[in-house]
Amino acid sequence: MKKYGLIFLILINMGILSSAATPPQKYYSHKELESILTEISARYEKISPRVIQPAEGYLKYPYLIPAGYYKQMWDWDGYFIGYYFLTHGKPEYLKYWALNLLEGVDDDGYVSGCATTKGPRVIFGKFSMKPFLSQGVLLTSGARGDYEWIRPYYDKLCKVLDYRDSTQLDKKYGLYYWETGFQSGADNNVALNYFEGDKRSFLACDCSTMQLRELSAQAIIARKLGCAEDAQKYENKASVLRAAINKYLWCDKDKMYYNVDRETGDFYKRVSYSCFWPLVEKLPGREDGREMIKRHLINPEEMKSEFGFRSLSLKDPDYNNKNIIVPFSNWQGPLWVVANFIYSIGLHEYGFDKEAGWMAGAFGNVLLDDLRQFDTMHESYHADNGTGLAPAQSYVGKDGKFIGFISWNLCMQNILEGAAEGNWSLMEITE
């Protein structure tokens, strides 16, 4: 070992290797991935009912919560939890999620990103939900083979899309932005203006891609319901948006999508989780996409840690792994399962199944450690040592047990099913 250590140091001094680079990381065999999947699946079957709450008060249908610290119904948490259930034979929960949100659409098309049994939770002004509603409706309709259930709510879906155009569409660029960075769900993402006092605004890779998925989904819904004119309108809008993302947000020099300052039109070169959303919709050509992944995502000096893929590049001056949950959760470095699920789709679509399998094994084992010890999980993990971060272990229930977090961590089973069985969950917007 001393011999190889000396060689490693010589290579660093010669500039062939970087001192920041991690040693070669373990790749998992099919048998090892199957073993992790088997245990994760069994444990998830036991704990997943905790995220389901019976209809109560304002929420007229069974609703989905992250569990533990959070008792509210949140927009994208509910979407990803519902998607997990849908991919495991229970599409009704994604339908209930959509119905609860549709009940809250007002005359302007606004719908809150958070709701409780007492009504919409109004935070940061009119905190509108993230662009997931039409795609959630499409996915559950396709899985159930039934689109008629949505007909009474079709106009509301259209209103939600119109409302987003009136509040989050930059007409000069044809791209979408968050009203505040906190609205993105990646609470303190440094690629956005997450403090209220920061008045900058950014054309956003994640918001624009999410809305592209909404428009594509709405076009299919319209066609299924016989609204041919609307279908064509939404298809056209999706096509224009797709072109705008590649025109304005793609930096060919860096082989990277960046958010863009709306005032100056300049790239805001911060490599965060949200920059990788365009891979989900296969927006870059194959060679560009593969180069983007090589340079940034699977690069240990940027997004790849020993335990999974980071939420912010290691090179970023604000990179940290602080245990934060109040006033917002920390997306400035820690590992998030939902981010890694998004990454897994891009990795698979661009031919990096081996790297996706590595992440499934590495991060899957991190979650198993939590599940064995606490019978629950954390919402984020230290990217450099794999320990659970928020919520802190001081958060306990009436029984004195750690309350933990479940939510979209359930999607780790989807990642493992792709890596171990070739059964990839890609959230495809398709008929």
C-alpha cells in the first residue's frame, strides 16, 4: 500500500491527478445491488404507509406528507411520493394528490405549494406550486387507463398554466423563473436568489424544464379529451420553450446548462443540482449530454462524492454540509435522494448505467444504515462522510424515537430497480 500511496503523491505533484480527487470508488455487482434492493423494498413496504394521511377538513382526499418533521401536503414531495406509489401498483395516490391541489385552484389559476387540513398554507406571499400538476395528472391517467376523471377539472389545469405565464414567464427570452429561489424547493440553492432581500432574478434550468414537461403533458391530456386546438397550442408552446432552453441556458464552452441573470443576460455559473434537469428531457444532443455528465456530474471535483452525487459543486465557494432545516433546508452540498433520482434519469438516458449503479449502491447503503438504526431516514446527508443531517436527532416523537423523514426518499427503490433489474423509472411524458 505504501508503494501505491507514493505513486499517488508523485502523480499529484506532476499535475496528473488532483489532490481533491477521491480514490477509485467501488462499483457494485448485480448480486450486491439485488441484495440492497431486497432489503430497501422490504423496509419501504413497512414504513411507506406513514406518508399517507386520511382525508380531513380542507383536504378532501387521502393526502401525502413527507412524514416525521412535516405534516403538511407539499407540491413536489407529494408528486414524487405519488410517483413512487404509481410505479409500485398504486396510482390512486398520485390522483388524490392532484385532486387535492385542483380543489385549491382559485379564479386566477393560483394554487398554493403547500396545504394543510385547515386550508392552503400561505408563505412568502403567493407561494405558488412548482410545475408538476399536469404531468402528475398525465402519469396517473396513463397508469389507470382513464382520462375522463380529469374532464371536470380541465379548465383549472389550463388556468394554472396561464397563471404561471403571467407570473413566471420572461417574455423576452421565453423562459421561466422562480418568483423567489425558495419557491424552487431547493431552498437555499446558490444558483438562485433565495433571500428575500436579493432582488436578482434568474431564468432557471429547473423551472423551465419542469414547465416544458407541463406543457407536453397538457398537450396529451387535451388530445385525449378531444381538445385538438388546445393540444396543438400546448405542443407549439413546448417546442418554443425547448428551443429557448438550448439557445439561452446552454453554455457550449463549459458543456453545461446555467441559470441566466434576467437583467444582464449573463450566465450565472454556479453548478448546482438544478442545472441537470434538462437531462431528464434529453435536451442536449447525445455527445453534448455525455460530455456534460463527464465534466460535471461524475467528476469527483464537482458533483460526485464517495456516497452519491452532491447538490452543489465541490468547487463552489459556498459549498458546505451544514445541518440546516430552519429557516430552510440545505441544498449547498448535501446529498438528496430526489436530486439523485433526477441524476439517475440523466445518467441512464445518456448511457451511464454503470455510474447510476454505483450511486444506487453507495447511497442505498447510506439509507440502509439509517433504516436499520432508526426505522426511518434523514432528508439530506453529508456528502463527504455519508452521515444523516436534517432533521437533527433531537427531533423525537412522543415515544422518544427519532421522527426522521421519508418523503421522496422512497424513490431510492426506483433507482435500485433500474440499476439492479433494468426497470428504470424515467417519468416519461408520453401517451
